[in-house]
Amino acid sequence: MENPLCVSIFLFYCILIQSSAHGQSLGPESFGRRSRAAETNKTPQETRTKFLLFRGETDKGCQILLNHSDTLQQCGFNSSLPLVMIVHGWLESVQFSPSHVHLIGYSLGAHVSGFAGSYMSRKHKIGRITGLDAAGPLFEKASLSDRLSPDDANFVDAIHTFTWEHMGLSVGMKQPIAHYDFYPNGGSYQPGCHFLELYKHFAKHGLNAITRTVKCAHERSVHLFIDSLLHADMQSMAYLCRDMDRFSQGLCLSCKKGRCNTLGYHTRQERQSKKSKSLFLVTRAQSPFKVYHYQFKIRFINQTENPVEPTFTVSFLGTRGERQKIPITLSKGITSNETYSFLITLDVDIGELIMIKFKWENRMVWSNVWNTVQTIIPWGRGSLHSGLALKSIRVKVGETQQRMTFCSENMNDLLLHPAREKTFVRCEANSETLKRKIR
């Protein structure tokens, strides 16, 4: 039997051909990078599968070659005419089990794959169906038999990338339709595809800018799946969560009892009896898309009468590198001794965290006022009445499930001051061992 990875890559070529026939651009250039074959000038693996274009009842068929778009013109393809695609099956004498089949459908093709799986299920179920931003119009809230659903294969996974709704319609489906439904960046739209980027697209694509902006998020599902094949050592992890708001608070980074899974080709195939699992993650704007998720829990001490609405930055030092001044904005002001939870993502693996530097990034005006007040009113050393205090920071790493606690380097001074940086180090006994790792 053929290698499953080769089969999936070949199915993607089928998707690209179908998209090109409709005038869409899903070639390697639109992915933002060329394929490995193009980079190394190697000839793609040959396949015995033939693609034939028939223009009439008496036509014997003209062969369309993979990676040779000019054969479409040579065969007389007319984009103004209706297109019917016939995908043949196999003879039962071949003894090829449908459980070895993996259908990958993009947009409307996701539902077409579901219909094929539903038809096959009368005898033998297809092994897996992957829906890439399944089409939303006319399918959102449709019955299970009228769209892609978990019943269409032994395992169904779906990636939702453009569920932003306008006038009651969205390009992609928002509702769960699989055993595992992945919502990168919440699924509404994707980084680098926001409509605020429209002016950049106008400069590059002219009147096609709006179409390009819409396709950017819709096609991101394809790019994410391909990315999982090209970067097998950098699999994006997603986590079970109720919605993106809760995920953005860092409250859903658990992998217990199947609460996390990798996105793309290498998704762990587990079936649930009834309910679909909705998983969320953050990605970068370009390939490789993987980021590293961190949950931060901080308990501030505020003994002033008025709420404080500061903006912070954090810097990380790890065993493999560092990241400087990542901004943090709390969703609400600090009014009492309350624990705040939020999500921080890094686009590189800095290894095991050793040190955190926390800085109150208020405007210089506020800093000057604060210093003046301190001069007029001589606060006692270590007094907590001068503003905010922070004793420790708790961290959970999504990808490793590791939990850590960081304490103030100077436990005699827990105060946070505007424009001043405070250092926090690992509280565990092995923190000295971690420090030696980077010396």
C-alpha cells in the first residue's frame, strides 16, 4: 500500500488542480513560499493516476498533466462552461479497504467529501475526512445529511479559518461539524488577513484587493494543513475550550483526557460517541505557523482606593534564548487582591523558562507624578500603600504542560513602580541548576 503521507500530498495536488480550474490561485507562490520540490528543482513523484478532460460525448479525453497548467489550454479548457468532475473508485477485486482512504476537501469540497463518505458508509466507512474551512452559505445549521458531519467517516476533522459573519452569512462554517473542530485564532479571521490590511492589498492587487483579502483567511485552512506536512517537527497544538475569549485568558491549556490535539495531517485520531470537540490555538501570520502558548496567573496587591489600569511588558529568559518586552494589557483595572489570568504566545522555542522581567510601562507623565507624590509623602520602606505590589507569577506551558512559579528576586521590595523593571526567578529548589544550563 502507498505511504499515507504521499497519498495526502497527492490529494492536495488534486485540490490545487480543481481550484486552478475555477480560476483560483492556490499554487506554491500563493502559499508565501515554494514547495520543497520547487526549492530543490526535483521532479515531483510520478503517479499512474490520469486526469482526462472530456468536451463532448464522442471526445476520447485529453490528458491534463500535474504541474503543467499549460495542458489546460492545450486540451481546450473553457472556463465559461459548467464543470463536472467525476472521481472514479476501484474494483472490489483490488481488495483496497475504504478505511485506508483520506479525503481532504476545501470549502465546498469539504461537503462534497462528506457526501462521498455518507454514500460509502452504506457498505464500508471511509477512514478519514478533513474539511478545510467548509463552505458556510446554505450549509450553516443544515441537517447532518446535508453537510459534512462526524458520521461520514471513521474520523472527521475540520479547520475553521474564516467564520466572520456579515449580514447573517459567513464564508466558512462556524458550527462544529467533525469529531475535532479546530479554530485557529478563534476561526473568525486570520493574522495577516484582517480587513485593516486591505490598503496593502489595494497597492499590490488593485481592484482584486477585496477578493484577495477574503481568500486570504479562507485559504489559510489549506496553508495550515500543508504546513503540518512541511514542518513535521513543528506541529501546532490546539486546546479544548468553550470560546476564544476564555482561551485568550489562558484558561484552556490542559491536555488531560484528550483535551489537546495537533492540527493538520498528524491529528491524533480519536472518536467521541456524540459531542464534537472544539479546539482553539494561536498561529503566526506565515509559515511556519506554530507558536508556543503560556498561561500567566498574577495576583496583584492594590491597597489604594482607586482602580489602577496599567500596561505591562514582560521579557523572558530561557535555556535556549530570550524574548524582550512583550506587551500585556489587562481586560479590566486592578481594584483589589484579585488573580488575573492571560495568555502569552511566543513564535520561537526559548526552552525552559528561567527568569521573567516585569515592567510597568506607564507614560512618562504618570511616572513623574508618581515620583513627585513619593517625595511629598514619605512612604515607609516596604509599605504596600504606595501602589501595586506583586509577589509571584505562576506559569503553565501548553506544549509541555509544565507548571512553574516565579518569585520576586528581592522579597524585601514587592512594589511595582512606573517605568521600572522588576525581576522574578524560579522559586523551585532546582532554579540554580537551571541557571547553570545557560552559562
